[in-house]
Amino acid sequence: MNDRERVEKDIEMFEKNLSKYHPKGDKEKEIVDMAVRYSEDAKFYLERGDIMTAFGCINYAHGLLDALIKLE
């Protein structure tokens, strides 16, 4: 798997995990929105060939979502 495919897989995984999470309050919704914006940034940078920035963005999105899940 090359770097681009890795980022694409991470984006797909984020979207799958996001579809399973339902925020309970305004703070959680705000953090989910932030995570979604980071995933959109990852797509933006991936389309432009900036794999490293895309990788960083999608991993930050995963981290935010993972933290919310752990807080439950």
C-alpha cells in the first residue's frame, strides 16, 4: 500500500467510525464538527498531492473522535 492509499483508507475508516458516533451535547457536537473539518482538510490536501499534510489532518480527526468515544 502506498502513502496515498494509506491516507484514503484512513479517511474511509474515519467516516465509518464517525457514522457510529452520536454526540450527546453541544460540546461533543462542536468537537465532531472540528474532526469533520480536519477530515475535509485531509481530502483537500490529498487531492493536491500533499500526502504528509493530508495524513496529519486525518490522524488529528481520528484522535478527536477517539477521545470523544473514550469519554463515554
